[in-house]
Amino acid sequence: MKRTSLILSSLAMALMLAVGSLIFLTSAQAEKSNVQKEAVAEQTVTFTIEKMTCAACPITVRKAMESVDGVKSVSMDFKAKTATVIFDSSVTSVQKIGAASTNAGYPASPVS
């Protein structure tokens, strides 16, 4: 009787370990998949910006572009008259970001 009980206990322990490992592996794979999806959705685009003539212009453009949902960051280069935008392409588009700058008075178009 004791031997049967010991075998059943060992089998139960092995089953619990196997289930725990399976749950861990499944959650690790799901996390890796989510990270891959985020990387695919994140894009970086550089825009040429027209009509930037003073030091305040890049601030206006940056604020306009950052107001678009999905934009993660905007980096301005006044000398080059460009804005580099990192955004989530599953939330917004290059066209929406360019339109935000254009609507603020500074026409923007993506660099080819």
C-alpha cells in the first residue's frame, strides 16, 4: 500500500511540474510574440518641414506631431528642416502625422 501511495505521490508531483513548465513556456512565448508585434508596429519616418524660419517653429511642429495618437517621439532638426518621428503604425499613419504639421502651418512630407 505504501509503495502505491509513493508512486501516486511521485506521479502527482511530476504532473504538477509538467503543468507548471507548460504554463511558463506558454506565457514566455506569448510575451515574445507581443514584443515582436510591438517591434513590427513601431516605425520611424523623417519628414521635411517647410516654412520653418525661427527657433519657435520646431516647437510648434513638434507639439502638433506629438498630439497625434500613436506618436511616441518627435525629434526636430531646425538646420536640416526635418522632423524624425517614432510612432505606432497600428494606431496612426504617416499621412496623419504629416497632416498635423501641415494644419499647424508647416507643410510636412516624408523623405523618400
